[in-house]
Amino acid sequence: MKPRCLLRLAFVCALLTPFLSSNAAQPNIVIFYADDLGWGELGCQGYTKDIPTPHIDALAKNGLRFTNGYVAATYCSPSRAGLMTGRYPTRFGHEFNTVANTVGLRSDQTTIATRLKTLGYATIAVGKWHLGNQPENLPTKRGFDEFYGTLNNTPFFHPTNFIDSRISNEVQTVTDPNFYTTDAYADRSIDWIEKNKTKPWFLYLPFNAQHAPLQAPKKYLERFPKITDEKRQLFAAMMASMDDAIGRVVGKIRALGQEENTLIFFIADNGGPTASTTSHNGPLRGFKMTTFEGGPRVPYIAQWKGKIPAGKTYDLPVMNLDVLPTAIIAAGGKTDSSWQLDGVDLMPYLTGKLTSRPHQTLYWRYGPQWAIRHGDLKLVVSKGGSGQPELYDLATDIGESKDLASAQPAKVKELQALWDKWSAEQAPASTPDASGGGATKKNKKKQGK
């Protein structure tokens, strides 16, 4: 009987081996998503020096920093809709923040979490969701095993719209006066990673830092006694907390011996709203909610030790839409044309297998504001501009200071035609823009309004 048992055991092991080796090869995936950060912040970006960010800088040192990293929308909810689906949010009407409150992420859109679950991943969202507070749109209904965070914007102390799915999917009141969202999000992420360390896992950690209101514990404020501007000191303290949280999460991954098998992204959801929070966009023109570079161009870093080159920059344009296909293919899955993705798998480009541009053309639409980047030329209509299409060469004019429209009318016509064709393919906005931006007459006609 003993030899027979051994033979059976060997047979079972042979059957399981492909599955075990597949899981071992599947990388863990982390997305750190900062809120209203600003392109010029972070030590590794090289523009501001008053707020040390050693843990985020370490991601750039151990991976790639994208100098032309973009998001597909200029503010919170649409940016997240693009990240979660790998598609331009305007394709499914998610053009404005108001969509989150009234409709949520449309039910026919599949999230990265759902796609990774089909590949055997444990999944969690920790932080600010902002893709719908309707029961059918809670993170645990959109591919995440667990959710710990807020459904919308929130104070950092006594957060509102807070849910801990381990307790309930109902909104809970946080009474602990020492509860600070950024710190608590790191605590839960570390706890969850420990609990799921034996399987491939996906952690989505969208911080509410650096979004208003500006709030921070005393222990972080005390790090910046030389910053005399109260608003900037609060912003710095919030940044220190987020940087520490990222350091703690990455430290846990390292302690488990999993850092070399973990693909990590750090991306901001949109440019910084300087006037309200002191965020810096470096040399970029414009801010959050504009289509000048200061709106959609963001800090963007990727680390995967041994897979992605370390300590270098990548200078060709990429987008947050690229995260989904990159993660799915890294996890051993395949993308399908039926998904109608706008993002691409970045790995062949980052490893040098492909030397062409990941995207020849990028597009944006935000009510009457819009932009197209084709190669290094950008045609843009933005708040703070002339109201007419302006043309800039981003290779030589990152600050969009020299309008070339009158000197290159043929290029204006070419890029306008490309954008018009793309815009005609987009869905009507699911809700109007509550900020009052509305839509231009031209866009209203295109959207069937």
C-alpha cells in the first residue's frame, strides 16, 4: 500500500505543478494613486526641495520615472474610471465628477480588479473610491474582495462615507480621534498583504492625500518647522504621511521577500490645484481641471525589480490607461480586442524590445476644454487660454508659452481633424458638469445633445 500511496501522491503533485508554478510566476501588483499631487512635487521630480519624499523617490531609483506620464482626465472620478478600465472615460460617458454621484462606473465596464480575479488574484481597494456610492458600484461589487476607505472625498480625521467591508458594506461612523486616513490605509494594506501572502494579490491604494481639506497630525507637522506658510506646512505634513505610508507598504513587501515579484505603480490622479493646496506643477502651465499640461500630466513611476530597468527615465508619452493591460499581461493573462482598450502593455517598451512610441496620439475632453497630443505637437483649448485652439511643441516648450497656431495652420487643421474624429466616437456625458463647465456648442452637437 505504501508504494501505491506514494505513486498517487506523485500523480497529484504532477497535476498541481503547473498551477503552483503559474502562481509563483504571477507578480503581485500595487497601484499607489495620489490625489491632487502636482507634477512638480516629489524629490525625484527635481523641482521642489522643501518636502522630502524618500520612499517615493526610492521607487524611481529602483524603477523608471516617466517624464511624460499622463492621465486620461483632468480630475478625480474620470481619472479613476480610466485607470480601472484601461479606456478613455469619455468612451462611456464618465466625463465629469458628477457621474460618480449619480450613475457611478457604468455596469458594462469591467475593472482591472475583476480581470485579475479571473487570473486567481486576491484583490483589495484601500482608500478613496470615487466611482459611485450606489450599492451595485461599491468596490466589493466591482471586483475587489475587500474595501477599506471612503466612497468620495473626505476629511482625513473622522472620514465620511467610510466603509470597512470586513465589518459591513454599509457606511460607518469613525469616532476614534486619532484615526488619520493615510496612516490607517497603510495599516490595513500591511495587514491584508500578510493575510494573502501565499497567493498572487492586487492592492489598489488610492490615497485621499493630497486633496483638500489640508489636515495632518502633529507628529508630521513637527517635521517642517521652517515652513512658515500654514497651508504649505499642512501640505508638507500630508505628503510626509503619504510617503511614510508607501514606505511601510513597500517595506512589508520586502520583508516577505516579495519585492522582486511585485509590479508597483505610483501615479497621481491629476495635476495639482495650486491655489487651494499650494501644490506645484513645476514648469507646466495650468492646473487641475484644465487641459494645459498642468491638468493631465502627472508624476508617474513604475518599479519591478529585475524586469524594469532601474534608476532611469522614460521620455515617451504614456497614460494611466496603460496600467490595466500591462498588469493583465504581466499576470499571465491576455487582452482581447473585444475589451476595446485604449491602453497598451508597457513592458515591451520599458525593456527596449519595442523602441516606437507607446502612443502616437493622446486625447482629452472635459466639457468645452479639450486637447490632443500628436507626437510632440499639442493642440489645446483650455481655461486660462485664448478660447481658440493653441498649438505647442512640447519637445521644446514644456510650459506651453509659444503658440504656433498662426505659424502652422496646416498642423492646426490636421490635429483638429484627428481630435474631431476621436470626439465623435465618445459617448455623451452621463451627467452635466456641476462645476459649470458644460459643453461647447460644437461638443453638444457631437454628443447628440
